[in-house]
Amino acid sequence: MSLRLFQFAMISVACYLVLSLFAALGVVSTEWLGDAMDEIVITAIENWQAFFGGKHVAVPV
């Protein structure tokens, strides 16, 4: 895994933990938390697609 993707993964985990804490404390609504997590996941998927888009990946059968 490249350093950039590793850093993004760590940031995503940190965001998830902070948002979960805010939801548990009642600072944000669970609906808002779901929307924020959707954004984080979608951004992560887009980054993975951009990273692996030009690479040929062989899958053993």
C-alpha cells in the first residue's frame, strides 16, 4: 500500500472515531453521522479507484 493511501486510511479511521464520539455524546445526530460516514467511504473508494485505475492486477485462478 502506498504511503498516501495508508495516510488516507488513518485519517478516515480517526474521522470515524471522532464522529462516533460526538454521536455518543449527543453533539451530532445519528443521521448527520451517517451522512458524514458516507462521504468518507465514498471518498476512500474514489481514491482507491484512482490509485488502481491504471494498474493491471492479476488474480490467480
